[in-house]
Amino acid sequence: MKKIIIALFLLLSVNSYAVRPFVTDDARIVSKGQIEVEAWPEVNLVGDEQTYALQFMAGMSITEWFEFIVGSGGGFDRRTSSETFANPTISPKFLFLKAEVGSWLPGIALDLGMNVNWGRGSLYDDAISLYAIMIATWRFYDDWLNIHLNLGERSTRHNGVSQARNYWGLGLDIGVYQREYRLILESYAGDPMEAEAPRIAYQWGFRWLKSDYINYDLTFGTQKEPDGIFVSGDRREYWVQLGIRLLFDTKYTTNPGHEGAQGLFKRPI
């Protein structure tokens, strides 16, 4: 398993707009009938402990305003010399208003999610969590600047006890030299896909929009090591990720390309 994950990591780094490594979500879903697949090999470092993992998500839009997404991951924990599997995530996403270029009125979406209590090892949290996040996206200066704001609520149940807290995320996506080359910066209240997430985390990196159907990311991040539900430990965790997003049209696709679905409501002309 370790050799397979490292090989995938190196393959993508040699060949390398992926959504998932950028944790702060955007108010966009793919067009009706399209399938998207996102994967990100990563290395996590905490002190002298290392974990190699391959995370993935896949989704398909059922309508022009509803996409259903599932995700999970697995890897190799060097400290225990054993495989580790992350909690699976189920996430329906609803697009209400599409983000339009140059509009001060943002795109609006709602992301609902559940992290299932299944897995093992360092990637696994012995808990089940639910979240609801409202998403706003602005596209300024002919898409040279995108701003994403996430606000919501998270609830985690562990050993029969439930805990809740507010969730937030702020992300910037900035064109550099050419619009297909992007700088990405974000801060957020812990990854919603992690039941035992800390109170704050940071990521930064680069994005290459190679085409409408394939995009790449290289991101770096840090946070306090989780030490229980919503509790940060004394040590700091670091990671590096390589993300790839693939988009596939099917015979049901209504709007080929990366612009995505139109949303539930239409803007006034």
C-alpha cells in the first residue's frame, strides 16, 4: 500500500480547477449529467510521524441545482506501519444562484454533509458528524479574483455525547500572469470532512486550470494537531497535497464544460 501511494504521488507530480484540496467550498456545481472525480495524494507530518494518504471525492449533478457527492480516503501510517482509512463522507449540495462574472451579487449554495463512523488508524475519527454550510462566491475583475465565504454549523457525536460549534471559511482564488494560473489562500474552522477538526487551519498553494475537463492543485497547509473533538493539541500538523480534478460528460449532460449548472433561481435580467 505504501509503495502504491508513493508511486501515485510521484506520477501526479511529474504530470501535474481542483475543488477539494481547497477546503473552503465554492458556490458552484457541475452541469446536469456531468460526473466529477477529484483525488489528492498527500503527506502529513506531525513531529517525526508521517502518514501517506490518497483521498478522493466523486460527484454527479442530478439536476441544474443539485449535486450528490461522496468521498473517503486511505493510506499508510509510518508510525504504526499499517494501513489507515478515513471516515467516508456523504454530501448533497444545492446551488441556488449561479456566481456571475463582475456581479456584486454572489452565487449562493448550500452544502450538507455527514461523516460516517467507519475506518481505522490515524485518518479515522471515532465519531459521526453532521454539517450544514451556506456558501457565497464572488467573481471579480473578469475572474482574476474569486472570493469564497462559508458560514455554517457542525455537530459531532462521540461516545454518546454531542458537541456543536459554528463553522466558517474564507478563501481567495487569484489569477497570476494568466487566468489559468491561480494563487489560492484560505483560512477555515477545521476541515468539515474531519470529525475531530481543530478550531482553525490554513492552506495556500497554486492551481492550474489546464482545460475545462482537467485541473491540478499543489497545496500546503497547517493546523494544531487535533486532540479530541474540536480540541487542539500542543503539536502542529503540516501537509502537502497534489490535487487532480477530472470532469466527464455523459449522454445526460446538458451544459458541457466547466462553467457548471445554472442553479435553482434565475437572476433578474
